[in-house]
Amino acid sequence: MFTPLSVILYVTVYMGLLFAIAQIVEKRIQAKGTRSGGNRWIYALSLAVYHTSWTFYGSVGFAATSGFIYLGIYGGALIGIAFWWVTLRRAIQAKETFRITSIADFISTRYNRSQKIAALVTLISLIGIVPYIALQLKAIISSFELITNTSHTAGDYGFSGWLITLFMICFTIIFGVRKLDPTERHQGMIAALAAECVVKLVAFIAVGVFVTYTLFDGFGDIAQRLRDANLDHVMSFTAGENSGLMWVSLMILSFSAIHTLPRQFHVTVVENSDRSHLKTAMWLFPLYIIAINIFVVPIAAAGLLQGISPADADFFVLMLPQQAGSDGLTILAFIGGFSAATGMIIITTMTLSTMASNHLLLPVLERFSALKAYRIYLLQLRWVLVSLILLGSLWFAQEFAESYILVAIGLLSFVAVLQFLPSLFGGLFWKKGNSLGAFLGLTSGFIVWCYSLLIPTFIKHGWFNEALLTEGPWQIIALRPEALFGLEGLHPVTHAMFWSMVFNVGLYILGSLIFSPNKSERTLTTEFIASLTTTSSRRARPTGLDAYILLHPKLEEAKSLLAEYLNPEKADQAVEKIADDLQVHDKAKVTIIELVEFHRMVEHVLAGSIGAASAHQAIEKTIRYNTREEADLKALYSHIVSELQNTEKETASDANGSGGYGYGLIEDLQSQIDELEDKVRHQSSTINTLESKLDARYEEIFKYRMEAQKARQENEVLQDELKVILSKQD
């Protein structure tokens, strides 16, 4: 048995080592002075943050009661990974173009940079993921008390809960929210996360080998003893009448989670520095998933065969080596479970605090002039949000976690993030998907999730009258939360999944088909879709505009804007870097097209800190064009609009010329109406054709710009490499 002080010491030393790893990686990156592409092995291992205490502890508990059904949680993930080159590769491409910082930022950027959609996704994440964070806190607190032989009263974790939550707040701030990074990439933290993923894998396999080959005589011996003890259900693929539906449900949820969990999206998409790393992840990460699941059933079986209560199955991983008297393996198992939980807590809380500050808090500060001065304290506000999220999770753990096993809590969150899948995939693959459809789909799916899954949780906890479950609101049987519209006999998770997706997908498609977006949204959609499929073809850049715009005032304007969100030094550096990238630093005056690109790149830098939607709003409110600049912007497309204007003039001339005859004859009037209707149809066709040309031209310009930026970046890397070679030769 360990004392609380000794366990705290082990944990502190372990986290200190991880912090040292993070610092070493960051200092090496700074010393290189180049844009590091990261390491593909570290990137691939960091994706195993998908495996939390739900895997390390909860999978064993699930297997002890339901056998191999727990594999559904990973089968869907493996299928999702197989499609990453089609799905996440496109998302990474868009992230690089628009400087995406979170899944809320990604979805809102795709749908016209909608602040409403960004706020909605953030709210769903906060409400849906807090139970999942509570699950991790519960696992850490319970495992800490288990190996230190301390205990708490029901619903009150006392000293242990507050101490561990305080540790998690400090660790999250130190590792992930220590600075306001304009890129929102944290390569040091990712390196530490990869180390944690290795530790939890080694710990779990070590316990599995010990149980299988020390406590028992291999897999065959365990299987035979299970049959003799009438515990065959541990090795069964079915459990209950609806086991088939449960398999399908778990696979759909895990397929979604590997794409839409905020922490998974951040690590896989936002932290990706090279799309080619995805190829390594697509074979290494599945191997990791398989390896960490090899000993789940043997550990579950061993715990039952050793006579440990099935109620404690979630912690068989700790209890088996503890009962065997192996202190070294016990503390290793604790550190492994601690790694599984803390990795999830740090990444998730960091991501949620970023989303909440960018899409909930910042719009409020922008709306009220008295609060605008607090924008410079965005980093400190994120620290406050980190504390609030973790304290809220501790409250949830105290209120609810005593009555649920780990897997049950995790599934609640998985169904919540499932609501992001239609808007995410629709945005990647369906050009007609628009902001109204996304908003309706997300809202309806979230409401159904709350009604059919979250409210029943509160009812079972005693917060609401149980009659709502059995009789429905106002005694309307068809509206019972767990049997909507008469659909009975399903597991609550399967039931909530089905109805939330019916409403979510249905309204997303319906809203996208009936709503005609404005030109701004259609242009952004074209630009977004083009960023997913950018090729190497290069087009001629529009030229011919005079360089009459004074550059210095524009630079100062941009520095002033960035300084409202970043510190002044970083703001100056960012603006100077943009000017160098555009090769206008030595110019006194620039053209209108150079100014537009300058503002676009300023927006991209700002998006790295406050999100694309908030950055776009800030640019819209702050950046102003004078009369001549506005006129020149419109002139860029005059050669396209002129054809439409000429067509309209010809139509108007024909209509005026035909008004002088046949005024009193019905037949002639009808003939004139028919002729005009034909011209209107022709005009509509012409307008559609010209709009298609405009969209195509805009896409060509955008593709050229992206290739030009890519070429400049490659040139910088080659120059840096040449300097290194020359310095070595000297």
C-alpha cells in the first residue's frame, strides 16, 4: 500500500519529466529557426489520446459484463481511420488555408464564418464533453484512493478530488495554455502526449502479461477456467436481445468520435504539420489500438476468477497486481491510468477553453465597448475558463458518477459529438450544404440528444419527476424521452442516436436545399471547396492596377488590430513577416490586389489566435477601404459583369421599343408578353452562366494564390537548408 504523499511525489516527478520533454522539443524547434515539420512518429503516437481511462479501466469493466462487445468502440474507429486519406486529409488542407484552430472554427468557417454556428458547436462541446472529463477525474480520484487505501463518502470526493482537480488545472495551463500561440500548435505538448501514450500502452501490456502468464498459465488456461466457472459471457460476442444493435451503435459512435471529438480533431488536424504524416498514422495508430486491446478480456476474466466483485471491474487493472503484492507493477498501472486520463483532460480542456474564448467570450467582449479593453487579457481569460471547465467536471463527477460505470458516461459524450458529423462531412463533400442547413441540423440534433439522453440521466438521478419517463410530458405517451414516437425496446444510447440523426441529417439536407445563400456565402463555399482539392496548376495573376496605396498606414492599421489580441511585439513581428511574404516590405506604395492579399493574411494570423469566424468579424469591423479602393475592388470583376450589364441593356431597349404598337389589341399584347417571358428565361440562363464563370475565375485566382504561397514557403525552407550546409562547410 502506498501513502498519499508518496503517490503525489511519483505523479509530480512523472509530470516534471513530461514537462522537460515538452521544453526540450520547443527549444530545439526555436534553435532551428525554421518552420519545423514535426516528427511523423510523435504525431502518430499522439493520436492515441483517443484511449483514455475509458480504455485503460472502462474496457475491462465493459468486457467483464458484456464480453467482446467492447470491441465495437474500436472497430468503428478502425474503419474511420481507413478513410482518413479521404476525410481528414481534406480537413487538414482546409486547416492550412484558413488557419483553423478547432472543430468549431472549422465548421463555422465552412458555413460562411457563422458566429452562431461556432457558438452552437462550442456549447454542444462544453455540455457534451464535461461528463467525459468528469469520467477522467473520477478514474484518477478512485485509483488514487484505491492504492492509498483512502476513501470518500458518496457524492463527495473531499480532499482527493480538490487536490487532483487543482493538479489538472495547473498541468493544463502549463502544458497547453501557457501562451497565446498565433498558430495554436503546441509541438512540445504533443511530444509529451506521445510519451504519455507510450507509458499507458507499456503499463497496460505489462499488467496483461503479468496476469496472463504469472497469475495464470496463458490464454488457454484462462479460457478453460472461465468455462469451468460458468463465466462464458466474458468471451461472448452477444449480450442480451439487442446486442446486434449495440454493436452497430458502438461502431457508428466510434467512427464519428475518431473524427469529431474536439481533442481528437485538435491533435489530428490542428496539430498536423505535414499531410504526409497522416500516412504513417494510418498504419501505426491501428496497431496501437490492437495492442492495447489484446489483454482486455484476460484481465477482465482474471478479476472475476480471483473473486473480485464485478462492481469493481473498472479497476481490475490496479487491483490484480495490488492483491498479488507487486508494488512496482501497481504503481506502474496507476501511472498508466493517470497518463490515459490526464492526456485527455489536458488536450480536451485546452481545446474547449480555446473554443469558449474565441466563440462565446470574445463576441461578448466585442459587442460591449466597456469590455473591449479586456481583449488583451485573452490568455488569462482562458486560464479562468480552464478552471471553470475542470471545476464543473468535478461537480458532475460528485453528482452523477457514483451511479454509472465509466463506459456509460463516455457514451453520453460520444452521442453528443455525433451531432457534428453531418455538418462536418457535408461541408467536406457536399457543395450545396449551407449555413441554414448546418444550423438547423446541429440545433435539432442537440435538442433531441438533451431530451432523449441527458434529461433521462437527470430523471434517474432524482432531479425530475420519473413520470416524464413512463408517461411522457403532459401524459403524451408518444413523447416519452426513451421511447419517442412509440419506438420502444432500444438501448437508450441507440434510441438517442437514431432520433438525433434523423432530425439532424433530415433538417441539414432540407435546410440546405430550400435556402439560397447570398453571394458572400457562395463565394466562401467555392473558396473552401477549392482549398480541399488544390492542384499544382498555376494561373496568370490579374495585373494592371496602379500602385497608389501608401503601405505604411496599412501596416500600422494591421499592427494596431493585432495588438488588441496579441502582445505588441508579436503583432509587429507578424505584420513584418506578412509584408516579407508578399515582397512589399521595401515598397512605399502597393496595388489594390496586394492590399487585399495583405488583409487576407492578417486575418489568417489573427484566426490562429481567436478563430476564423472571430477574426473575420474583427477584420470587417476594423479594416476600412476609401472610395477609390472600393471602386478598384469592384473594377477587378468588371470584365465579367460587363457582359451581364450589356445583356440587361439590350433587353431593356427591346422592351421599350415594342411599347408603341398593338396597345389595344389583346392578341398583340399576349404575343409581346410571351416574347418578354422568353427573353427573361434567356436572361436567367445567361446570368447563371456568367455566375458560373465568375465562380470558376475566382477559384482559379484562389488556386494560383495558394500555389504561390506554397512556393514561397518551400523557397524559405530551401534557403534555410542551404544556409545550414554552407555553415557546416565553413
